[in-house]
Amino acid sequence: MRALVTGGAGFIGSTLVDRLLAEGHEVDVVDDLSSGSMANLADARGNGDHKFQFHRMDIRDASLVELIERRKPEVIFHLAAQIDVRVSVADPVHDAMINVIGSLHVLEGARKAGTRKVVFASSGGTIYGAVDDDRLPADESLPQRPVSPYGITKKVVGDYLFAYRELHQLEYTALALANVYGPRQDPHGEADEPCTIFGDGEQTRDYVFVDDVVDAFVRAADKGDGLIINIGTATETSVNDLYATMARVAGVDRAATLAEARPGELARSALDPSRAQMQLGWRPWTDLATGSAAVLEFFRTRDGVA
């Protein structure tokens, strides 16, 4: 398979690239390196089979359409995005230019290239909006009522995917991701700095390990056509409990620093992955303690900490 991964230098994208190359696929990566890193692609760039090509490009650039048409990928994994809810609230136009206009360039390129399928990284934590407690964990039957500009752009791209399927027979699967964590994730800080918790720390999230998420992307290349599919664990973990788990694994005995809650963020979030089990044969297998240990080991190795 010839695949193209947008956002392929990011922590999820680069992990997906490594998986695709390991399975013998040809892979093109498009990334502007605004948040991704070439270091994440070190293994891919060292691939001796010459099945990897990197293209430094902003998805807002209309020449992306020509690039995709020229490379003719069979499947596009579209992960490139502005992903910060706070940024989307502060500058919704910037958010929409990347997440909507950039995605339209991807879809137009796919249409012209005769691409078979687009697998899109949606956001299960934002597209459903504020979900009533009795509907958690959220399933795909819930109405999409996002309360942040970021969530709105993800919903809009889902609508465009549906339209392109109807108009141009371009197949798609939209994976509504929970809160993905794992090695290569940007910690936005230093190991010796105190951790900051925004709000009271009782807000919950559904934390899913990056290797599990990548497995869902690979499965979706051939399954789950025309669907939005939740990729999560169905487990709510409070930010306080997450910090306690990370601190325990790291051997740290220090309280987190508290800061004011951030606008546009939800109080509770968890995703029901039943459809993923049925349509993709997927389920999460990495528990939070195991995943946390893998993250800490990655940073210790990267930073040369014994």
C-alpha cells in the first residue's frame, strides 16, 4: 500500500509511520514541523528500503493538492491539525484555516489522485460537547454539539468527509480519539519542573495509549467505511488520579501546582469503544500504569537520565 500521513512528524503520526513501514508499506509524510519533529522520524528516515519520503509543507498551502495528486496515495491518514482547544478559543480563524481549509486541500488532493480512502483523526473529547452524566461513556449515537472552535472544526471536517463520499466516492473513516498519550508526546516542560493542574483536578478524561491508537488507524485503512468510530477506553480518569499514577511510577513525592481552569474545556469525558470492537476488531490493551511507565522511560532515555 502507498500511504500518505499528514502530521506524520507528530507523536501519533510518527508512531503510525513506523508501524506502516514495519509492515512494508510505502509512506509519504507531510508536516510543516510547527509542532512535530524530525527526531520523531529518525527510524523512518533510516529505512533502508527507500519506502519513505518527507515533504515539509503546511496543509494550508494549496500546492498540497498537487503533491497528493502526484504521489497518488491509496490511503491518506489525515492527522495534521491545530489541536489546542485554548488556541482555538483565542484565535478561531487561525484554527479554522488549518483544520478546515487544510483538510479541504487534503480531500481535493485525494479526489484528484484517485485515493481510495481517508482515515481522519477526529476528536472524541470535543465533538460531542458537554455530555450528560448518564450518557457517559459517550457513544457515536450522541448528537455532535461541540462547545469549542476546535471541536467545531472537527465536526465540519466530518461533514465534508460525508459529502466527498457521496459526491466523489471517496471512502473515509473518522476516528474520534480520546486523550492520546505516549512516547514522543511533547511534555511542554522539563522533568524537574512542578506539574501544573488547571482547575481543581477533578475533571476527567479518557486516556488511551498511542500504540493502541495507531493500531486503530491501521485497521481503519480497510474497515469501518463511512463511519465515525470512538477510540477510547470507556474509563474516566481524573487529572488528579493521572498525576498520582505518574508520580507513583516516577517515584516522585511532590504535590502538583494548581492554576485557574482553562476556557472551553469539558468537565468530564469518556468514550464508548463498542463500535470499534465491532467494526475494526479493535480494543485498548494498555492500562494507564503500563503506558505511564513507557512514557517516563522514553523521557529518561531521551534525556539521558539513569
